[in-house]
Amino acid sequence: MTRTDGYLLDNQQAEAAERFDAFATLFDPTTFRHIEGFGIGAGWRCWEVGAGGTSVVSWLAKKVGPTGKVVATDIDTTRLTAAARPPVDVRVHDVSAEEPPGEGFDLVHARLVLVHVPDRERALRSMITSLRPGGRLLLEDADPALQPLTCPDEYGPEQQLANRLRQGFRRLLADRGADLSYGRTLPRLLREAGLRQVAADAYFPLASTACAALESATIRQIRGQLVTAGLATDEDIDRHLSNIATGTMDLATAPLISAWGRKA
């Protein structure tokens, strides 16, 4: 397969909303726990990078209140319009190609973003540059190479099919430039960038209804690409979706690695 440009999971596709809802259910508690630990409060200035959906943006807006500001950026802001009211400022922005949309931020956060962007180094520099001294950076990215299976307990043909389709999904991602081992590098990258008090943890959801919802939406969204690339047949995909619908599949996601640090 040859390298293909463009993001595999378009925000304008019908399944995108289902994916954002599943991500919110799976990962918002982890994200919010970390940000609460930073002491977020009224008046904070925040930049939500690659916001996609509204769950984190709306939560930040409540935390910072009318005296604060939340700049929510993405290359496609289709799903952000509902949150576009003070203190939220929604902007079309490419973190890997454009200057930061401001400076002096108390918090910059990106979840499931950098693994996909073409110039990760520039994006990371941009986010750090935009922080005020003492400001916090929280990066959260998956590491599909660390745990590559949809069904870690591969005990039957249904699980084998699920894992084969996940392998196809990973191949499509890599073909578009995604770094499937990026999550594990985050603590080192933050230290090398000069941030202080760097720490990290990981969250690995398994056997959740949100995992099933995410898997179903993802497979439906990339169905055409899987078939076109010869990685699956329509019959494979129909069978997998039917297996998911039974509610008996113990499905997993890749681990979400969260890393954070403070600007000197």
C-alpha cells in the first residue's frame, strides 16, 4: 500500500458523532481528573487543541467561568459550533502548520491529536510556546502498538475476526502517517522540551459498552477503505458488526497515555 494523505476519520462523516460520544464516555473522566489536579479555576486561559467534539470544551468553559477563556481549535470545527459562545472561542486551526492562536495560556490540552498530525514536533513546540511560565501541558494519545488487539482474549473465530479487522485499521492509520507507538514517547518528549514536573499514566478500557460503540462506529466509518485496500470483505465487516451487536464481545481500545508537565 502506498502512503495516502488525509485524516482517515473525517469529522463530517455520520459516524463521527458516535465516536466522539464514545471517547467522552471512555476518556473524559481521566482527562478531567488530570486537569482538576492542576487546580483549574475561574479566570484560567485554556487552549483545547484538535477539540473535535464538545465534551471537554464545555467542561473547561464551566471551570474557567465568564472571566476565563477557552480557545477550541480544529482543522474541522463542524462538531464544535454548539459550544461557540463565551467563554469559548472556536477557530479553524492546524496545530502542525500554523502559529498558536494566542499566548499566555494556563493550560493547553490535546487528546488523540498528535498521533495523527503530519508535523508532530512543530505542533508540540507550538503548544509549549503558547503557555505562560508555570502553565500546564496535558497530552493524551493512544499507543495502538502497545496493545494492538480489539479482543485481547482471542478465544474464538469472532475474536479472531475482530483482531484481523483491527490490524487492517492500524495499517490504514500507518499508511496515512499515524505513529502507532507515539503515546509511549510523550513523557520523554515533554522532558526533552524543557517542561518540569513531568509525569504520566495510562488508561486501558476493556469490556465496556462504550468500547463496543466505538468499535462499531469506527468499522462503519472506515468500511470503504478496508474493502478498497483489500484488508476485509463486506461479508467480514457485516459479520463483525453482527458479532458486536450481540453484546458478548469483550472489546478493548488501545491504551490512552496521558503525560503532563509545567513550563519553566
